[in-house]
Amino acid sequence: MKKLETKYRNDELSPAELQELRNRIKSMSDYEIGEEMYQTWMNEKIDVTSVPDKQIDKIKAQIENSIKEEKSNGFDFSRIIQIAATILLPVFIILSGYLYYENRQIATKEMIVCTARGERASVTLPDGTAVSLNSESRLAYFPQTYNKKERKISFDGEGYFQIDKNKEVPFIIDAQGLQVKVLGTTFNLLVRKDHKTAELALEEGSVWLGATQSHKNVILHPKQKAILDQSTGNIFIIAEEDTPKISAWRHGNMIFRNTKFSEVIHTIEQSYNVRINITCKNCPTDTFTGTLPLTNLNEVLEVIEKSYHLKAQIKGKEIILTDI
């Protein structure tokens, strides 16, 4: 009986075993049912936190009413136990199935981790893989299938991946215009739906990267960066001696090297969740090289002001840059 009951709660019963369980319950006396219920209640840990309060109250009311009836006919504690068991055991079996069903539903749902504009977050996946998410990023996976035959996630945004090594279960990323396959490595991935290119900078290990449009693929090695042209599906590999600088956002910095002024402004907007309007007559058209903090907007604006001879005015979430 105990084995069948446990298998029922775990949704492991065959049709024949389910019928056997039903027959056994029907053949049991009230006392035997009471003993079975008592032993289960005292010796097994059962999570009922998700059982609706109304259902619990209803069960209590049924027991109290039955006890009152028995008291009026003479108090018999053993009879009360039998009544409680008779009421609770069928309910217990039903609720166990309900709880298991709810847990299965949760397991089949997609797990999603998102960051809003100006936010950053870290997440550890079930296999131990650590992922740091930059602003406006989204990572999703299905807990029920993850880390079985493969470790598959979908991704959009920028993230720093430290993949836990497992030669038997490959780690796969599906993203806009590309797919990444690794066994265990460390890299920074930038791929956004509104960007014309995607970039993967590899620090350790090796990475297989394929373009979904052109079906072209490359193998990356440490200190290399792959750039995917989303419009053509072409992949270019360049040497990147200082790959840690690419993921400097994890340590609270934005590092630029010969970056267009417009791209610098766009990065500041994303990182601080602000909108920047430039009304200067002679707006900068040259590039910017330097480091800006991710935690001090006033310091960022001070650097921009001194570098380009501009004046910044802050009005809530809007910043206006004008000529001095």
C-alpha cells in the first residue's frame, strides 16, 4: 500500500497499479485507513503550502461536525480517528495528485530572467553555469529539459558566460541570427535584435558559432572575437588581445576605444536608463577613447562636458547637451 501511495504521488503508477490502489482502499476498514493516514502524517514530509485555505477550512469543518455528532452519542476517541481518516485519506490522495500536477506544470514552464534598462543581474543555472546579464538582457530555459541531453537556453542582450564544463552535455545558446555551442568556457556575448551585428569575445576554451541565415560557422579560440553581420550572415574573426576589457561592465565600467560619439551616447542611455538630447550646433563627430563608470552619472557627464566642450542639463530622465 505504502509503495503504491508513494508512486501515486510521484505520478509513476501504471494503469494496473492505479486500479490495484483503488481496490485496496475499498477493501480497507475505517480503522485500517485511519492507521495508514496516521503513519503517513507522522512519518512523511508532505508539502501542503500550496493547498488553498478554503479547502483546508472545508476539511476542518467536516471533521468538527462529525466529532460533534459522535460526542452527542457518547465520546469515542478511536471512532473520531476513524472519521477523520475516512474524510482525509481520499482528500489527501487527491491533494497529493494536485500538488504533483502543479509542480509538473511549473517544471514545464519556461524560466525567464530579464534586466531592465540600467539594471544588471547574475544568475546561476541548474548545472552551475554562471551568467552575468548586462542592461536590457533576457535569458530563458526550460527546467524540465535543461541539463538532460543538452543545456539549451535562448538569449538576447549582453551577457558574460562562465560555462560549467561537461563533455557529455553540450551548452547551446539560441539567439538572434546565431547559435553558440560549447562544452565549457568563458566568453562575452553581445547580440540584440536591434543591432546590425553580434559579437562574441572568447577568454577561455573554444566556441563553435554558427549563423542561422548563411549556415556559415567558425571555431573561436582564446583572445579572438567573432563579429556576425546580421544582414548577410557573414562572420569575421579578429584578434582581441584584451578580451577582459569587453566585459568591463561587470566591474562597473564602460571602456571605449576609438568609438563613435553617437555610440558612446547610446551606451550611456542604455546603461543609465536616460534619454540624451544633443542640441549643439557643432556636435562632435570624432571618436572617443576612455573609461566611464556605470555607477555615477554625474561623473560620466563631467567627462563628456570636458572632452567635447559641452554643457549638460539634467531634467529627470532627460539630459540635454548644448554648446558652452
